[in-house]
Amino acid sequence: MKKNFKFDYDLSGLSTWVRENADEMLLQEVLGLTLPRYASVRGNIRGSEKVPFMTNSLVFQDGKSCGFNPTGDTTIDQVLIETTTEKVNMELCPYELYDYFLSQRLRATNFQEEVPFAEQLIQDVANRIANRMETKLWQAAKPGDDFDGVLELVVTGNGATEITYTALTASNGVDVLAAVAAAIPSNVVHRDDLAIAVSYADYRNYVQALRNASQLNLFSFDDGGVQSGSEFLAFVPGTRIAVVPTVGLDGQSAFVAGPMSYIQVGMNSTDENGMTIRSFYDEGEDVIKVIGRTTYGVGIFDIASFVKAS
């Protein structure tokens, strides 16, 4: 089918479009990542900040009597969230697009102040920034990074239970993750936010193991509410413990299990300069420049509630 394009393909609204939509696209990509989707997100955090947590120790008394006898303790603890700030600087020369796009899609002037397909450009940049964040939230380690990621925080020295990692296969997957689930401390097994985070390679082998063990009917998977582009959600048989794949654990030979809402993901998502993408034409250099900037980090409450296999 023949397509007709206006000869003067008007893209003069790119800057306005970027200002109105780009930041929202980046925020949606970030909040759609695996860890922010399951963890607790703390907005408007820069540098480092201590987030308070309250726990109560109750003492039960005989209720068949009058009077008031105060007992029990309330403990207020703090979780330190440390963050880093990163930026992306890109430069595009619109004239180099002559060899790749129909001339009808470029402005019919000697000054290409805009680039075509702005939405695809910004969306791809936002997606790659988000993937970088997911990876760093899991794998960051001081002193090379400004904060320690989940893998550095969930260790025996901080109170976590550490067991030996065994890569999942189509034959051992059910038994291996059952052992990980059994290692989760009993004081949190009643929670409905328990999950075991695994790499995508381990997750796909786990699904195969479930199918081989006749514990999963792949044809009746319910994808209701599943985010576009994400994996279906599997569970450890006989439990409410979800098995969650993340790019943050790809190549890491590790699992992390525990109450996901105890993981505190901090980001500067409410400050207009904290998580943003900007695109503009630099008249002096006659190029299009793209700037992306993010601030993010992580902290964990009650690390003793977690298990790491490594």
C-alpha cells in the first residue's frame, strides 16, 4: 500500500512534547521495574535519609478484670537509604538521518532542529535508564558505588540467613526453591508479600520444572493484572510465596527471599530535577542533545527476615 507523507514533515512540537510527556514516561518505566513494583517506594529522597519503622511487642492480659495496666513495648527503628545520582548525555546529528529515513520525514530546511520519531527515542532512553536502575538496586556495592544494593545488604553480617546457591534446572527447580522457602524465618511466613527473587534464566528453568512435575498447567496461567512485557507469576507449590524474575540477578548466581515490602527503594521522583529526560536543539553546535537524570538507592528493614542463596 502506498503511503503519502507531507513534504514538510512538521516536528516543531518535539520540545513541547518532551516537556509534557518524557518525565512521565521515565517514571512509568521505573515504577514498572521488578523491585519497585514489589518493594516499598520512597519518593523525594536525595543523598541519604533515615526512614522510621515501628514495631510493637504485645503482652496479653486477663480480660476478665477491670483497671488499666500498661504493658508491652514499642520500638522505633530506622532504615538508612543511600542514593546515587546518575545522568545520561546524548548527542544526535539530524543530518546523519538522511541515509536512514525517508526524506519526506525530515524537515525541508537546511537546519534540522528536530529529529523524527521523538516518542520512540525518548521511550527507548527511558527503558534503558530503568534497566540500569534495576540492575544497580540489586548489584551496587561500595566503594565503587554510592550505596550497597540488595545483594550486599542481605548477608549474614547484617542478620540474614545465607545458604548455598544451586542453579535451577528442569529437574531440580521445585526442590531447590522449596528449600529456599523453608529457610525463610517463621516470624514472617504468614505475610502475603513474600517472594523469592531469581534471574530470568533460573525462572524459566523453574517454570519448566513445575511443568515436568505436573504442578503447573501452562495453558491455564492467569495473566490478569500482569504488566505488559512481564513474565507470568509462578509460586512455590503449597505456599503464597511468589517466584519473581528480575534482570538485577541475571548472571549473579543468587536468590533473595523474604518480605518484599521491607525493601525500601528511594528515588527523587517528585522533584522536577530528580528524575527527568530533556531534549533540546543546541543552535551553536547544530545538534540535538538529550539529557537524562535519575536519583535512586535502597535500604532494607529487618534484614534478619531475609534469606540469600549465593
